[in-house]
Amino acid sequence: MSIELTNESEFEIDSDRLSDLFTFLIIELGIHPHAELSVIFVDEEHMTQLHVQWMNEPGATDVLSFPMDEVSPDTYSGNVNADAPILGDLVLCPAFAKRQAEDAGQSLAEELELLSTHGMLHLLGYDHAEEDEERTMFALQNALLAEWRAL
């Protein structure tokens, strides 16, 4: 498994815990165990630039997902010699997440776990544009986080 975490923000990030979370998600979601994932933490200025460039939306956001290979949950056949997919890139903005965490009454670490899970689901094709999609994605997100936090 190749999970690359890069912190370009001014916030301290628990990279080990988040790497463990991504490993858990890859296993739980039935993705090839040698899948590749890149995660970067950026400041609001950088996130704003990406949000405008790729989503045509003003201002910063909490997380952006950039899928590479088309990967769906439960696609791992058990063959470790099969080609491992490149899941893509996740970009998270801890400054934005910190405000959301305060509004939600949770820690920044908990918010980053939530956003990491949310972003990972987007990499796997989940969306929440429609009401039924939102119910499905958020139910899975909440179940995965509950299981992860119970470990």
C-alpha cells in the first residue's frame, strides 16, 4: 500500500493516525491492498486556487478529490499480483476544517478523519448531489467512521 501524506499547511497533522485510517478504509472498502493514494494538506490560499480552477467555485473548501483510476468498492479479487490502482489525490484544508470542527463541537483531528473518509468515498465514485446518493454516501461514511473510532 502506498499512501503519501504531505503537509504544506501550518497545522500539525497526525500523519500516522491518518495513514492508519486510509489503510483501514482501503481494506474495508475492498480495494487492492497495494493501491496508491496521495493526500496533501494545504493552506486556504492554495485551496481557494484549486477550488476555483477545478470546481469553478469561489473561496476555499474543506476537501477536494481527484480520482485517477476508476476504482469501485469491493473490486479487489484477492490477487495481490493484479495491477494495483492509483486511487488519486485528496487535498484537505485544515484551516477550513478547523472552523467546521468548532461549529460541530469536535476536534480538528476528528474533522480531518471525517473529511478524509468523505474524500476517499468521492475517489471511489460516491457523490451526494442527489438526495438518495447523499443518504447512501453519508450512511457509509458514518458507519466507516464509527467502526474506525471503535478500534
